[in-house]
Amino acid sequence: MSYNTFGHMFRVTTWGESHGPALGATVDGCPPGIELSEAFIQVFLDRRRPGQSKMTTQRQEPDRVRILSGVFEGRTTGTPIQLMIENTDQRSKDYGEIARQFRPGHADITYHQKYGIRDYRGGGRSSARETAARVAAGGVAQAVLKALVPELTITGYMVQMGEKHLDRAKFDAGEILNNPFFLPDAGAVEEWTEYLSALRKAQNSVGAAVEVVATGCPAGLGAPIYAKMDSDLAAAMMTINAVKGVEIGEGMAAAALTGTENADEIVMGPNGPEFLSNHAGGILGGITTGQPIVVRFSVKPTSSILTPRRSINTAGEAVEVVTQGRHDPCVGIRAVPVAEAMMACVILDHLLMDRAQTGGQRGQIG
Ligand SMILES: Cc1cc2nc3c(=O)[nH]c(=O)nc-3n(C[C@H](O)[C@H](O)[C@H](O)COP(=O)(O)O)c2cc1C
């Protein structure tokens, strides 16, 4: 069995392949009466769009989204929202050779072994082109969140690219959308550019780490025990192509901390409880605390590189694979808007679940 739907109440099904005529998402469970337009969703897609700088693939995909259903007179109707993006820059000839070969680091071999048939053009369904559909669905989620929780913000950015690390002392959120790396430090952009350009010239690629933070998320979201906010967020991020590790809050670094260092102490503030630190990443027992939700993940280096790598073909013969075509030298960059979209879908899904179960009733403190 395959699985192309995620979410409990705000359910997103993505469909389509990288080289088919179109791909998209069907969003079911969206509340009615929410203002929604193609232009609103397009802003998010434009951030993910390829060909915008030398730091990403030179494929030119306009990624224009069309809303085919579920919206009437500019508002959602509560019925399924069908989102469609046409594929306009497929170059099947770039992928001709790989019809019989398994590209190392790609899903060619596993799709072949599992299904016995695969759309080899650009990876077909396993291509990260599918993430455009998620970003479109994320745009719908963002529209609903804007209406229901206007104070909520979701911000993604790069914290590492190969040996380059974000200097957190220089963190400037205002710079994230001003450079091709989604980097919150304008001063480091030149260095990161030189580093990635040198790797690209050397026919190589590099991995990355991305952080996504949601601020203004209400306390009390999350459905213990098997739909905890953290387990759903981790699953959502792990479904993004090339993601190999996900952390919440301190994540793996928590292994090096002592209990006294890690405890997020609580005091009573003028407007209710306040935490003195946020090692937990805004989630306790799978339920949001009201603090920023902090998710971080690692992305592996782009597998499609011009340096020959050994592999086999469908006949089991040894081959050398050089992946031609246009590829991202660091896929972590374009993963940033995808991660924001996944976070928006998960948080909205939990908001709707919480509304359904508790009706927003909360235990009182003080
Ligand atoms: C936004 C985005 C763009 C990507 N672009 C490329 C690319 O140009 N070339 C490539 O080899 N991999 C690219 N990838 C990664 C592959 O899609 C992914 O490694 C492959 O499908 C195998 O899946 P896995 O790495 O999750 O196991 C991209 C990933 C993301 C998130």
C-alpha cells in the first residue's frame, strides 16, 4: 500500500509526478468562510520556486497555482480544495540515460524493487517537485491560521550548510528573505555564496540544516499519545525529500545536558505561567506550552552530481552514473519554504483537533 495523504482533520493529499502534465494537492477539512485566493498561495510557492539564484537549480518553473474547487467568491466553502500546478519546464532528454540505471542516493532502486515499474523521468513521484504541492497546501493552512490565530508566525531559515554554521549572535530575522539562502545573517551571505559556488564548480554538492520556529502558537495543542505535536511535526518534516534527521528543541544536544541545565523553570507571571527557558522546544508531553515551537532537521547533500558514482542497472550490471540535468547544489535551501508549509499544516490540523475535542476549554492556573 502507498500513502499520499497526511493530517487528521486538515487532510492533504498530494498527487502527480515531476514530468506529468501537472501536479497538485487536494485539501479536505478546511474550515468554511476563510478568505483565500490564488495570489495568497502564490507568495509561498514563489519562495520555493527554482531558478531564482545561482544557488539553486536553473530549472525555470513558474509554479503558478490554480484553485479548481472549494472556494466561492473568495472564501472557502468547507468542501475539498483542489490545487493544481502545471509542469512547464520538463526536459525528459536530461533523464534519458537513467531509464535503466539506478542513481545513487535516489529512490530509483527502491521504487523499482517495490513497484516493478517507475516513472524514471526526473524521479517521477519521488521527485522533490512534489513538494510544490505541499507548499500550495501550506498556503491554504496559512490562510486559515491567519484568520483563526493572527498572532501566529512560522519562520524557517538555514542554520548550517556543510562546514558553515549560522552565528546565532548575529541572528537577524529581517534578513531571511533578503538572500538566496534564507540566512538570518546578511554578513555571512558572501562567504556562503563562495563556499557553495566552489562546491558546484568541483561538481559536488553539500548537506544542510534548517530550523523552523512557530511563535504565537496557543498552549494546549497536540493529541497524546499517538498524535503528539512533536511526533506529528517530526513525521511531517521527515517526509520532505532528503531529510535525514529531525530534532525538537534541544534535540540530540539534550543527551549532553544535565537535569538542572535542561529544566525549563516555571514562574507565575502577570498573565499566567511563564517559562524561564525553552529547551523543550515549546512542547511538553506532546502538547504545546505556548512557547515558540522549535524544529530542526538535517538535509543530505544533493545526490545528483556530475562526479561519476558507481551503481548498477536493471540488468544488475555495473555502471557509472553521472547525473546530468539541472540540480540544486544544496537542497536544504529550497527545503525551507517546504518545511514552513508542513509546520503550518500540522499546527492547523492540531488546532482543529483541539477545537473538536476540548472546544478550547483549558485548566485554570492562578
Ligand atoms: C526542495 C528540494 C529540492 C531537491 N532537488 C534535488 C535536486 O535537484 N537533485 C537531487 O539529486 N535531489 C534533490 N532533492 C532531494 C531528492 O528529491 C531526494 O534525495 C530523493 O528523492 C531521494 O529521497 P530521500 O533522500 O528522501 O531518501 C531535493 C529535495 C528537496 C526538498
